[in-house]
Amino acid sequence: MIRFLAGIFTDKGRAMLTICSIAVGIFAVAVISAIGAIGSNVITESLDDMGINSVLVQTEDGSAALSDDDVKALLAVEGIADAMPLTSAVTQCTLPQQSVNCIAWGVSRNAEDIISLRALHGRLINSADIAEGARVCAVDKEIALQTYGRTNIVGKTMDINIGGKVQSFTIAGVVTSGLSAVQSAINDMLPYFVYLPYTTVQQLCRTSGYDTIALRLDGGGTDTVSLVQECMDRRMSGIEVNDLLSQKQQLDGILSAVTSALSLIAGISLIVSGLSVMNAMLVSVNERRREIGIKKALGAKNTRIVAGFLAESTLLTVIGSVIGACAGTLAVYVGCVLLGEPFAWEPRVLLTAVAASAVIGMLSGSYPAYKAARLKPIDALRM
């Protein structure tokens, strides 16, 4: 059988071209599936950084009807790891260098955990700021870059219109979040963000409540969201519970489906490659008619002839598949290193593509094998 398989390389040029055609198809599948996996990971991480991995409890009419008692009640719900009052207002922030439109967020000390804020310079809002209702704020780095051309503007003063009055705040920190990257990517179409102690917002707006409570789940999923809804329904009406986690999961499913569809489209090229395998095997049968005739004259059975040609066509596709898979994975890895992105790949997709390629190779070789087996020894030896 080994000597018979060696016939696959009788014409090395044709064999290499056939292997390359298979390798190109698998290469495309490897690259597209890996790009899809990397893109999905990047988007998921960005969504997590934006605080999407959470649940928002909001009043339907935007009134400041929620209170600290509601926060305590929600913290008692099974599956809730943390809770934070959250207020927001579209306003204008003025620094000595420039005025910018922004959204002022009233947050608590646990904003780092719930909405994934990270201090780039200085600090975040802390417990002392909340207790005192301090006139301090944290700004996203985009504001710093826009107004001062650098990221560290800790200690600078910013005027913010809150509650209809312009108040001066000291910048205690410059922060980053998942939205910072999005702002840069879409040329600052998103408004800038400023973070204040929520108690300060309450004082300036002369209210004791807020319109949103942000919750961080402890792995409870849909069951926890249902418990949150039941808890708030018992306390008051007109409350919406937005499960951002389930929306993120739906987006993950869409991204996975798109990646699979693109990989399938790339896999269609394997069918074209199968035709090249069939053509190569048909040429090989014609070139080796005398060899086949000798084997049959010496007693080789048709099944042995068929098995040999099927093995050859399958071997061609497997060799090409392995080369294409390795080359595609290596290309993606090099690209990730050069671009500074985390490497990811889809072994399940690659294994499926290699297996499908082997099946295509076997099917492509079936007709040439059948044609070889039907040759009569006397006719073959005349060639």
C-alpha cells in the first residue's frame, strides 16, 4: 500500500498544486474563523468594560423615586453582588481651555466594580466624597486630551451646570472605561463623561432620590433578574428592569452566527478544491493504466485498486488541510503580535474543516477509483 501511495507523487508538480488548492481553502477558513473569535472577544471585553455585564433598575418616567432603602432591598436579593445609585444629566463642562458637552454621572464609591471605571491618574470617587457631598469629580481621559492635550489634569478646576446652576468642581482623577476606546474609534461622536458623587448631585438638585440603580450580578442570570423584578414590583409601580447581560449574550450569539456563516462561505472553496483533486486523480489513472493492468494481471482485486486511489485522494486533501490550518493559524498569530491583540482561534472549526476536506477528498477520488477498477488487464497493458 505504501508503494501504491507513492504514486501520488509521480508528478510532483501536479501533486503540489493540488495540495496548495486544498491548503488555500483551509487557510481561508482558519483566518476567517480566528478573526471572528478575536473580534468577538474584543467586543465582549469592551462591553464588560462599559458595565454591560449588569442590570439596571430604572423608573419609567425618569423621576427620582428610588431611594437608599431600595438599594438595601435589592442587595438582599439572592444573586446580587453589589448595587449602586446612579444619576445622569446632559450638561456642559467648562475648563479654562475649552467648554465641552458631556454627561454628568452621579456615582458611588463602588463605580469601579459596577461600571468598570479605572483611575488613569489620581483617584475615583470614594466614601468620604459620598459622605460629604464633596465638590470633586473624575473625568474621562478624552476630556483631558480635548481641553489640555494631555491626560493628567488632576487638581484642575471644572465648572459644571448641575441643577440649573454652574458649580466649580476639583478634578480628583482622570479615568478610563470601555467607552473611552469607543469614543476614539468613532471620532468623539459620543459625549464626554464626568463622574460626581451622587450625593453631591442630590444636594445641588435638591432631591433625596435617584432614577437608576445599577446592579452587579453574582452569576444568577435570568433567575436573579426575575427576583429583582418581583422585589421592585412589591415596593412600587412604574419600575423597569433592564437585563444588559442577556442583551450582551444575544449579541455574542449574533457574532458567533456571523463568524460561522463567513467560515462556511470560505469552506465552499473546499468543494472547488475537491474538483481539482478529482481532476488530478483522473489524470493519474490515465497515466498509470499500465501499472494498474500489471497489478490486476497479478491478481490484485478491484477493492484493492479502489482503496488505493481513495487513499491517495484522501491523503492529498489531508496534507493540504494540515498545511493550510497551520499556515492560517500562524498568520493570525503573527498578525495579533504585530497589532498587539490577544490571540484567539477556533480549533473546533478547524477540525471540522479538516474532516470535511478529507471527506471531500474521498468523494472526489471515488469516480477515478471506480474508473481504475473497471479497467481490464488486457486493455490496460496495451497502453
